[in-house]
Amino acid sequence: MEQPIYTTRAHVFQIDPTTKKNWVPASKQAVTVSYFYDCTRNSYRIISVDGSKVIINSTITPNMTFTKTSQKFGQWADSRANTVFGLGFGSEQQLTKFAEKFQEVKDAAKLARDKSQEKGETLSNHSQESGRDTPSGNQASSINGTDDEKISHVSPEAALLKTENERLKSAVEQSNTNAKKWETELQTLRENNARLVDALQESSANVESWKKQLSACKEESDALREKIAELEAQCNEANQEKQKNAQLTVRVQELEAELQDKEQELENLRKQAEIIPQLMAECESITSKLQAAETKNKELEGRIDGLQVDIDDSRQKQGTMKTELKKFMDILDGKIDELHEFRQGLSKLGADN
């Protein structure tokens, strides 16, 4: 059973198999990327699943290297899958942590490989020792007598040696079986090597033709580049002409708008010119009325001046009359006082009589 030991999220990319240069997105959005450990095989894998599709299934080997190509992007090559995987992270911290985990898992895979190699060497040494110890065991049995006698006289150390001998015999048999298997694999590798040698020879023979094709492609590429440069220059000229035409179009539209405004102003002036005679007649009538009003105003001013003179005269007469009336009132008061005194005198005389 595989168990996840580290999980993160990132955008997954794979190298384009045709160009080996461009990156092709393997997921439309950030997906889960996990490290898995298989305790039965003592191996590590990087696995990522987008929905029901497995987009990364890479077994980590000691020969792999994780490379940071930018602050948030890293990649590693998988020779078994014959591709290069790339991961785009949301932050530099996530990239750093993933790279550290990759190095840790890589070191663990290297340690597991070294242990397996040491175990294989130990089994090989045990098999050789068991091969050397087997004749001495037969000699000891022949010296000590029959099997019954040996069983009757066996000691605990001899029993332990016998058990170890049997275990080594089984290891030798297993190693022989593995040796046959390795011989078969070696033969297969030799055949594959021979095929690769033939393919290499064939590819060497095709190198010259490939070189010729490459030179022809380079010449064609140079010619295409020149044509592209010419077309780009023409496109630049066309773009400049388009810009000029656009500017002229905008200017024409502005002039048309100004012309419409001027025509509207002219129409307004024409309408005002039609109203001018009527306004002149009204102005003349208003002028005559104003002159008549001024004449009446002058007459009224003359009348006001006469009335002001009359008012001044009446005020002066009123003041004179007030003065005379005051004098008369004073005389009248004197006369009333005299009359009062006279009445008192008469009353006094009447009382005396």
C-alpha cells in the first residue's frame, strides 16, 4: 500500500514531445500534487490526478534532479516516462518546500538502492561460502559414520551449523535461479545492444543526408526570414497608413461637426435678420412714445415746480397765521382771565349785598 507523505497544489505542465522546447499545460487549473511511499517496494512516486485523468505518475530515482527555473516554476526529467514535467506554484515558498522534499525523497531512494545492493552482495557471499562448506560437511559425515550415528552424537553447535547450511543451500538455489534469469536478461540486453548498434550504424549513414537537409532547411529558413522581414516592413508601412487614415477620418468628422455648428448659427442669424425690421418698427414706436413721455415729464416737472412754489407760499402763510393765532390766543387768555376776575368780583359784590 502506498501512503501520501507530502501534498501541495500547482499547475502541471509537460514538455512538447515534438519541439522539446515549449510547455504544454496538462491541467486547466491548479491540481493536487503528492509524494507517495510504497513500503513493500521501498519506492517513492510523484502522482497528480485531474478529475479521472492521471497527469503525473513519476517514480523517483537517485539520478533525477529537480531544477528551479524561476521564482515559482520548477521541472524534472523522467526517463521512464520519456518526458519532462513542470510545476507552477502560487508562491516561492511552496516551490522551495517542494524542492526540499524532492531532494529528501531522492536521498531516501538512493539509500534504499544502496541497501538492496548490499543485501544482494551479502547473499552472493553467503552462497559462495555455502558452496565451500558443503564438501566439508560431506567429509564430516563420512568420517563420523552413518546418519543415525551422526544424529545420535550431534551437538547443538552442529545442529545450528546444519540449519545455517540448509538456509545457505536454499539461498544458493535461489541465486542459481536468479543467475539463470539474469543470463536471460543479459542475452536480451545483448540482442537489444546489437539492434542499437545496427540502428546507430544506420543513423550514422543517414547523418550526411540529414546534414544536407539541415543546410537546405537553413537556407530556406534564411529566405523565409528575409521575406518575413520584408512583410513586416510592409505591414509597418500599412499600419502607418492606417493610422494616418484614421487621423484624417477623425479630422474630417471634427470638421463636419464644426460645419454643422456653423450652419446652425447661420440659420439662427437668418431667423434673427427676418425679425430685425419688426424690431426696428417697434423700436421707433417706443422712441416716439419715449419722447412723448419725456415731454409730459417736462410738463409735469413744471407743474411740480409751480406746486412747490405754492406749497412754500402756503407754508409761509400758514406760519404767519399760526403766529397771529398764537397772539390771538394769548389775548383771548388774558381776556378770559380778566373776565374771570370780573366774575369773581361780581360774585363777591353780590355776596356783600
